[in-house]
Amino acid sequence: MELRYLTAFVAVAEELHFGRAAKRLQMAQPPLSQQIRHLEKELGVQLFERNTRSVRLTSAGESFLEPARAALDDVDIAVRAAKAAGRGEYGRVTVGFAGASSHESLPRLTRAVRAAHPGLELVMRGQTYANVALAKVADGSLDLGFVRLPVNQVGSPTPGVQTRVIEVEELICALPTDHPLAVRESISIEDLADEPFVSFPSNAGSTVRDALVKACVSAGFNPRVVQEAPDSYTILALVAAGVGVTLTLTSCQHIQQSGTAYRPLAGAPMRLHAALAWRTNNTSAALRTVLGIAEEALPTPEDG
């Protein structure tokens, strides 16, 4: 059934006059009458009773009117949705992030997207370690990833993936408040050589775990990780319980775990870049819109 037949039927049904309906549709009356005849033939019913003086709906026509209107409305919605999606105002974007370190940047982005384009849906994939998020962006499992890069990273860390820095973070030490080193204003990595550590699982894709190991090895020792945990909240709870110490990020200091003290590391700051990552060949208009919104909601810092 052709949509133009439905459009013609609704116009005649609402005007109850072929001349006015034809004018409304900006067409001649004979083609309009022909479309109605084609529709009646296709349906096998008479939709209008017409004579030289009047046009009125038959019972079949009255029954057909509301479903026909609904069908045309649905088509109009579909057309508008497709056009909106083409403009990036409608659609879905999958986002991978790690919970604790994204507690400020992620809400800023989601609020900005929701305010600008309510038809855009951000599908969140939480507890995605930075290296894992990067890999999933590269293979197309994610549209956008919150990732973390070494400060000396030159260009994209993965072929086909583009990144933009949104925050510069530093490694800091977290330790129990009753730990002897907690009285110091800053802590040297070397002073942690004999300490038990709590950290993310090894080989799980955590850049924080990688940075911890690298910092300790650079200081001349391998960290003795006595317990692993999947997220910063649990790690810092274990630190507060006296299980060990850890190296975490400045962005995690909002976790005010009772019994945990945060101290900067002595010497040159050890920095990591928090960044957004996306595939360069991702043609999603919705992603382009989100990236544009992120430029304002999460601007690149001057030292980024």
C-alpha cells in the first residue's frame, strides 16, 4: 500500500470534499480521485459515499481513518528521527569508564549531553580499565572511552584511535592514618620498599597498576602486592583497614575513606593524562555531537 494513498484518503476524509482535499495536497482533483479508487480496490471496500452534492465516509472508511492517521504519524516520526540521527541529535553512544577516577568528568559530560540533546542516549559501561577501554574503542565495542595515557605519550596510543586530554593527574600515596609515614608532608617512593601494597589486579588493563609498578621499579624495588581489588573504593577501604599502602590518583581523593591519608610523592611529579578516546573511522553522527559537547564540558587543560 502506497503512503500517498493514505495521505489522499486522510485529506478527503477530513475535508469531505475532493476539491478542497486536492487543493490541500496541491494536486489536481482527477489524480486524487484515481488514488482513492486504487486504495478502495486494494482494500476491497468502499471508503466514501459520494454524489454530486456531498462526500461522506462509509462505516469502513470511518474504521480506517484513525489507523491511517496513526500510520502517517508513525512515518512522520520515523522520518524526523532519521533526520535527527543524521544531524547527531538522536542515537546511542556507548561509553566505557572506570568509576572512581571519572566521578567528576563523566557526570559533567552526561549532564551537558542531556541538556543539549535529550534524544541522545549515553550507554554506560562501568568498571572498564583504561587499557581495556582503549582496546574496546579500537575494536568497535565502545564508541567512546575514558582512558589514561602517560604524559610522554606521543600521538595516538593505538592505530586508528584518536585521543584528547581532558585532565592531568598525579600519582599520590594513600596509607593508613596511623602509619608512621602518615606524619610526613610528602613520601618518597623509596620509603615504601618494604611496605605491603594493595592495588588493581595485574594484567587486567589498569594503567594505575602499571604506573605503580613502574614507579617502584624506577625506585629500585618490585612492589609486594599482598591483595588485589577491582576498584579504587575497595582498594582504599583495604588501605584504611591496614592491609597495605597504595599509589592512587589525585582524582580519587574525593573518596574520603575514614582511616586513609593521602600524601603527595616527593620529587618530580609522576603524571598521567586522563583522555577521551574514539575511533577515527567511526562515522556516527551521535558520537560527533557528543565529542563536540565534550569540547566545552571537558576542555583540554592548558598544561595538557
